[in-house]
Amino acid sequence: MQTGHRKIIIAIDGYSACGKSTLARALAKRLGYVHIDSGAMYRAVTLYVMRHHIDINDADEMAWALSKISIHLSFEHDQQVTWLNHENVEQAIREPSINEFVSNVSTLSAVRKEMVAQQRRMGLAKGIVMDGRDIGTVVFPEADLKLFIIADIDVRTERRWMELQAKGVNIALDEVKANLLLRDTIDSTREDSPLKQSVDATVIDTSYLTPKEQLQIALDLSRSIIGKI
Ligand code: CDP
């Protein structure tokens, strides 16, 4: 674990199921930092919207819904737990039905404004690794280290399918692939804060890297920056 006071902000962005959260969690653990999976927050908003049958295209209805939503993140054994209005929704937000709709909800500026404000407050103390789609471009454009994670679509499909199988969710490989591709398209073509590589980000292709190898690359980059400040 890294000690001392020179804490930095690390932003990790990339496409769905590239291994961002796995890398971010492991990196934060090794550095003694906090890991925030920002996607969980968009997933929690989506869960609320679906449960309450909110019409996301109705601005007033959406504003009302946002005023009723309180999202809180806690940490148990280094794992983030997501709370929606004091209910633990960590499992519910990973369901395929959420995957189907989360990118549509995430296009809405009203939603993004709320989430980004909350995410920025989390970074005030530094010592944070946050992963998402717009972390290096919008949430922390001043981040000390920005990583942009990519991986082959078939590798990503297989990884996400295995994750879902392990959770007992039965779904065809083709369906998983179609959802990843659709979300990539919506996320990178939306008007507000589209997913794109920040010019100052380092790209890591995780297709043929083990989690240990990708962690080592990120650790080396982090330590070289921490050593300089
Ligand atoms: O785990 P996975 O890569 O499948 O997705 P996630 O990180 O949980 O994010 C779910 C969805 O939330 C993404 O497809 C985006 O539509 C949205 N998202 C976003 O718009 N901005 C972020 N900073 C994080 C997620």
C-alpha cells in the first residue's frame, strides 16, 4: 500500500465490459485509494426510473424523479455497495433489464448534471480512482492520470457473459454482444459528455492482458506520477 500525502486523482474511461472496474478496484486497493464505479450511479437512477415507470422524455417527470433519488456509496471489503434511497441495490443494478436501458437514461443532461456534481465532491479529498465514460473529459479534466481502456468486442462479450453466468443470469452470448455494441454506440454518440478518449489519456488494450498484467501497467504509471509530485 502507498503511504504519504501525495494523493492524486486517477480517471479510467472506456467502453462497456473492458475491465475498467476490475482494474480501478485493484489499483485503488494497492494505492490505498477510494475506488468509485460511476456507472453504478447511472444504473441506480435507471432502476428508480424503471420501478416508477417514469417517462424519461418528460422533463418535468424526470426532474421530479431526480428530486426523489438519493444515491449513496459504501465500501465493504474493498467492494463498492450502491444504495438507492437507503436500499442496497448492488445486485439489482446489474440485471440485464438495467443494461437494456441505462445508456438511454445516461444521455439525459439533467441526470448527468446531478451525477457529475456528486462525483466531483467525492474527488475533493483526492486519493481516488474513478471509472466511467466521462471521468477524464468532464468530471476530472484536471486528473493527474487518465487511462482509456479498450478491448476486442469478442473478448469483452465473453468476459461479461462469464460474469453474468457466475451470478446465475442465463443469457445468450449474442444478446450480451448486441447490448455491449448498442451501449457503445449510444454512449459515444450522445450530445452531452460522449465517451471519447481524452487527448492526454494513456490507452491500455486489455484484450490479451491478465488482470495482474493490466494492474502492473497502471501501477507503474501511477507511481511514476505520484513520485513526481
Ligand atoms: O460495467 P459496464 O462497463 O457494462 O457499464 P457501467 O460502467 O456500469 O456503466 C453503465 C452505463 O452507464 C454506461 O453504458 C453509460 O451509459 C453510463 N455511464 C455514463 O454515462 N457515464 C459514466 N461516467 C459511467 C457510466
